Amino acid sequence: MSPAAHRIAPRYVRLSGEIADQAILDHLRACYPAARIAHAFASTEAGVAFDVDDGLAGFPASLLERPAGGVDLKVEAGSLRIRSARTATRYLESPGPPLVGRDGFVDTGDMVERRGDRLYFVGRRGGIINVGGLKVHPEEVEAVINGHPHVRMSLVRTRKNALTGALVVADVVLKAAADPANGRGAELEGEILRLCRDRLPRHKVPVAIHFVPALPVAPTGKLVRPDA
């Protein structure tokens, strides 16, 4: 995201918070070829569950069968659940429901999908866009858009629609060399939409692409998702 990124040469890069899709990992590898690059998954309530440093998005399904570091994992109703000795008891000054289920697992609300011998994060349960009764995880669409060579980052959001209830739209930040002001805006929009149509079901394809100079980022480094 920063032109100054090449001024450092880290030996280790660790991602957490947002989903580490393949485009992000590949960009980091190209930028810091000598670094060990890992992405970690952690829950506020249960702490760090695992980290992955094989250069691939998602995590091996074997982690479900072979717990590591005293952390048990399982997937229930599409949501990743964690059981750990580090799990919190409750939130301070909060009389809300228990954080832990009867089986000792915390429901993270992070939705995963199994593809072969690997599981991939597809988004948050609370951030789903409902398009005529069909579910769309914004992060899944962003991962496809971010795979375009001229895209720096993207944010997928919802637009209200009288017929379907909602439609999918995307705000896209391009790399400096692909400034839409140079007359290539329509061409790049077409390329991104074709990429989405090739890799996503029809209801997940954005109806519009908006090129923006920047995206809102919270102090934690996460994208601000107004519809989540």
C-alpha cells in the first residue's frame, strides 16, 4: 500500500486480522523474496489458533485432525470453532451470553470452505450480502478482484435493490501505473468484471466497479466495512 515498502528488508513478515488471500501473499513474496512470510489466525476470545508459512492462502485440513499447541479446531455450520486453555471466561462488565459452548469451543464467526485438503476463509458470518436469498461473502469477491495484476486492493459492499434486496458493488484501488485517468478506466473495469465472471457464480459478480484513490482503514489496520 505504501511506496516506501521497498525501503525495508524484513526477515519475517506476519499477517493477521484480515484474510490473507493468495494475491496478498504473492505480492509480499515478490516484494520481500528473502523473508519468511506467515499468516496467523487468532480469536479475541481464544487467542492464537495457528499460523501458516507455506506461502498458500487458507490452512491445511490436517490441523482439524492433529491439534497443535494445545488448540483444538473444528468446523460447524461452516464456522471455524476453537477450544483452547487460553479462552476467556467473559467480557468485562458484560452480562452477555457465555463465550464458550458446552463443548468448550468458541464460535469465531469466521466462515471457511473446504477445497481438497485445504480450508479457506471466505468471510465473516455477520458480513454476508444477501442477493435474492443467495449468500455473498465480500472477502471472497475481493480475493478474485485483488488477483488482477493492476489492482492494489478492493472493498466489496452492498447496494440496495428493490428486486433482489441487495446487489454487489466494488470499490477498487489501482496500482499507480494503472491510473484510470489515463483513459483505461473502462478497459480495466471490463477486465476485472470478466475475471469475476470466470471465477464466481453470477450472483457474486459485482454490478459495478468504482475506482477510488484509497479505502477507509481502521486504526487496527483492517478495512472499514460499513455493511458488516
